[in-house]
Amino acid sequence: MKQQPIHAPPPLPNLHNLIPQQHQPPSSSPGVTESKWRDNIVYHNPIGNTNEAAAQALNGPPAPGAGEVKKEAMDVRFLHGIASGDPLSDSVILWTKITPAPGSDDTPIAVMYQVFSSPIVAEPIPSESSKQVPVQAGAVVTGSEVDYTVKVDVKGLRPSTRYYYRFYVNSPSSMRIYSPSGSTLTLPDKDADIDSLRLAIVSCSNAAMGFFNSYSNVAARQEVDVVVHLGDYIYEYADGEFGYGEPIGRVPEPNVNLRTLTDYRTRHAQYKTDLDLQAAHAAHPWIVIWDDHEFMDNIDGRNEHDERVRAGMRAYFEYLPIRETTLDGQGFIYRTFHFGRLVDLIMLDTRMEGRDETDIRDWELMSHPNRTMLGDTQEKWFLDQLSTSQSRQAHWRFVGNQVVFSPIRAFGHAIGVDSWDGYPAARARIMDYIKHSKIDNIAFLTGDIHASFIYDIPSDPYFPTHDHPLAVEFVGPSISSPTPLESLSIPFLNPPAEHLVRFFSPHNHYVNLREHGYMLVHLTKAEMRVEYWYTESVRRRTQKERLGAVGVVRSGDARVGEVEVGKMGMGSSLRRGLEGGMRKAWFEWPW
């Protein structure tokens, strides 16, 4: 078979707008006096806020004498990019962070935002004829109590519409200091009849382990509608604890294991200065969920557990374009997104909400019938969401899930007790519900494990013989976090290890324990097509990537019907079909 070269994607779109600009303002702009502190929803952080005046101001401006606001600021910079997220049919969250000039006082600063229906044209001094009129604009306030972050829930938008946005701060010289500009997309109406959807699925980005090359490749894909991040957006370790960033100039900041709110904020801020991550956020709206490393590994019972979790959770809400779904102080973020009647995306929280003790090795305790992964409240909510989706005749049901749902076993024993294998009763309850409720077209989309898998999910995890699968699962590779076989420098050892996984898992269709990248989901009513794209390297910046595998699920069939797999160790340039250097596997097993 002819060997194919590593595929180089098209060049990134013009990233000129990633550079902040200074422009002469038009004659009218949102007045600072019209701004509401409550419109910066970072101040609604469900984990609390230390600024009493700001907390009192959620329903209006701060109390007299407590809320002076700078209408103009010198040398403010937008060093952390912009982002959009949690799109709905009529609204979307916009995010940014400003950096005041060194030595500035802590007086809050007014930040303006603009939303346009056409791409933003950057001109040194816009002429009257070329001025773009925003469809939405406003002013909010930010300050040190929220680390100068800004989140705006922009409402009154049209469904299925591409929008372009930016922020700015007025300077004393009557110039505007602009942020980079970004592109976002609203979802279709809940009952809209749409033909197709494109999702990029990403997870596990460890800056010390390597460059975020796959983020820039996702940014370059104009066909992507939404990016779904399944967790481990940051890592909490000092350099050398889980990756060495010093040789590639990516030492974590602060260089400690994170514990305080300042620690977590600083790490998030460092990640947001990564140009590849900035490009991906600027290009597409994101839907995010946390895993464990946003706080600590496996959320185990180490010292200062509660303080670290609250600090990490608060920083997460400050730095991610996520809509707070509750203000009860618990930080519940499980939620559902409706892409018309084509698919419902159900985002689970398998880490923070209600999960029983993880990583236990006591089989009797692990198999207790009341053991739960989601907690009683979220589990009931999840089952209700599946039923509601089926009854409203959504065509597909996607489950955004942090840890592997399918059984992974060796010699009859569960391997990943931190995953759903460690919660067999909880998984059985869900599978029984799916079976007895006759819910179809379910696909789990999973991260966490830093490897690629394609599974049929059997009705009985102890006899996964392909007889009665009820759903499918696509497990995606990491952006840069270490893979299970990354430390092996002898290439011929990789295929046997991957074959061994498949030998013990007859419900598995594909394994890749070596490469980093992302999944690209192409969805229609007829089929779900998942492409596995792998970057050439994470130890240097590169745009080269290859298509390693494609899994196809036909509507109405609760199993993966076809897998196209790239020859191990070869590059490939497959996109929609086979172009050489490939084999087509119809339930083809390595033994």
C-alpha cells in the first residue's frame, strides 16, 4: 500500500484580529453610567465573591462611595484573548480579561462590548461610510475582585446565525483599546429541522507536556459549528510533577501544585495566553465541562481538599465562557443543548456532583448496589433528559462524559476503577433504563484517558459479545497530556499493546494509545461520522496532522457499523474516503 505523507491542513485564517487595535471612537458609544455591574455575570459566580460592594451590586450599581468606576484607563491590554460559549438559540456568553497598566490602583474599569452580523473590519481610523453598526452593544464593569475577567450573556440574537464580537476600553486620549475579535454561532431553535452539524471534541490540555497544536488546527476548520471540551482544561501540577515544560519554554505558572485562588487564577491566565488556544476560542463557540485536573487529580481526599476545590471552581467560572446554571453555591454545571431536532447534547458532571469515593480497590464496596457516579439528583436528571429527548423526537442523543463509560477489562478484572468500571451499579441502572425505555441513537463522547477508543456499549459488561449493544462510545485523544504509550520509544511494542486491549474487549473497534489530537464529528439524520485527527508532534509547534481513523454509526443501529483505520505508523490524508495506506475493518479483529 502506498504510504501517504503527513497531512498539512490549510493555513490558519488571518489572525490579524488577535492583535489589539487602537481606534478613534464613533460619535456614540454605550455610556458607562448605563452599565450594570450585574451584567458582568462573573459577579454571579456561584462559588461566592469576596468583594462585598460588588456582591451587593448584583441588582444595580454599587452603593454610593463603594463603586467608583474608571470610564477611561491608560495602557489597558487584552493579553488573554476572547472567547464565546454556551450558545443558545437566542443568546451566547462572551468572555475576555483585561490587564491594567502596572502600578494601577484597584478602581474597577468599564469594558464595552460589540456584536456584529458581519466580520469586523479593522481600520486605523474608520471612515463614516465604513463604520459597522453593532446589532448588540453594552458596557459592563470588572475589577480585581474577579481578576479583571468579563463575561456577558448577550441576548436577543437570531437562531442559527454567525456573529462577530469584540471588547474595548476607552483611553484618556479619546482612543479605543480594542480586544481581538471573535466569531460565534447561535444554535437553531429547539424544534428546527436541521440537516447537519459539525462538532470538534477536545480534552486534556497539559501545557507542560507540549504545545496545543490541535487547537490551532481546530481553529482553522471553518466547517466546525461548536467546540466541545470534555475536561482537564488546565492541570494543577508544578513543573516535573506531570510533565517537564522547561525544555520547551512552558513552565507552569505559578510553579507550584495549585492550592489557593490566586494559584488557580494565575494558571488559567497563563493558559489563556497560549496563541493556539486563543485562536480556537476566537474561531468557534465552546461548550465546556470540568474533569478533575481543574482542581486536583481524581478529587481525592488530600490536604486542603475543600479549599482547593472551591478555589479551582471559582477560577473556572471566572475564566471559562460558561453560563452559571445555579447560584446555590455548589457549582452544578450539568446541562443540555438542543441542536434543533437533530441532536440533544447532554453534558454530565461525573466529578463534582454526588460522586462516591473514587479509585477504591475494595470489590465489595465498589459493587454496592447504591454506589453512584452522578449522585441521585443528577442521575435522575440524566435519565429524564434521555426520555425527554426521545419523546420530543430528537434524532440523536450525545452524552458529554468525562470518564470512559464502556467496560475495559483484562483477565476478567476492571482496569479503570476511576471510570464507570468503578461504578458498575450506576452504569447498570443507566443501561437498564435505556433498554426498557427503548431509547435509541445514543453516543457517549468521552475524554480523560488520553487515548482513542471506539466502542459498542454492551447491555452486559461481563459478556460484551456484540449481541446486544445499546449505545456507542467515542473516546477522544488528549490535546497534549501524556498518552499511555508515550514513554515507549520502541515503535514495534505499540501495536501489540493495542491489540491486547482489543483482545480483552471484543466490543472495541479501534485503539490508539500513542497519539494526540481531537475528534471531528460529522452528523446527519442518516449517520454519525467521527474522524480522529492526530498532530504530528506536541514537543514543537506544527500545523501538520493526519487522519488516523473514522468510525461510522448508522441511524437506528446501536453499534459501530464501519471503521476506517490508518496503517499504524503511517501518515494519511484521508478525509471522506480511502486514499491509500488504509484498511477497511468490518469487525476485523487482530487475532
